[in-house]
Amino acid sequence: MDTIITEVLSLSPQARAFVAEKLIESLDLEPEVTLSSAWREEVRKRCREMDEGSVELHDAEDVFARGYTALG
């Protein structure tokens, strides 16, 4: 296991981010859950937009606070 970690830490920041993203994705999905091709494409599109900086991101706390305020 130490060998894997050492090898990954020697990668470029972009490559480490890619590995981290794949590891996190592997934790988020249950093995029996399969996404439709439409959802997989939507996830890829959103990740690409975030990587390109073409979308404006907002903190979840701010979004929920605005939502709760709007609901009264």
C-alpha cells in the first residue's frame, strides 16, 4: 500500500486530482447502483464545466440559506 501512495504522490497535481476524484467516486457509488448513460454524461459534463471554470460555483451553505430565506 505504501508503494501505491508513494507513486501517486509523485504524480503531477492534475494527475493526483484525477486519482483522488476516481477514488472518491468509488466510495460514493454502491456496487449495485448503475447510472443511466444520460446521467453519466450529465456528470461528465458538469465535471468538465467545473474543470474549465465555465460555471459559477456556490457554497452549499449559501444556497440552502437563500432557499430557506425564500421559503420564509
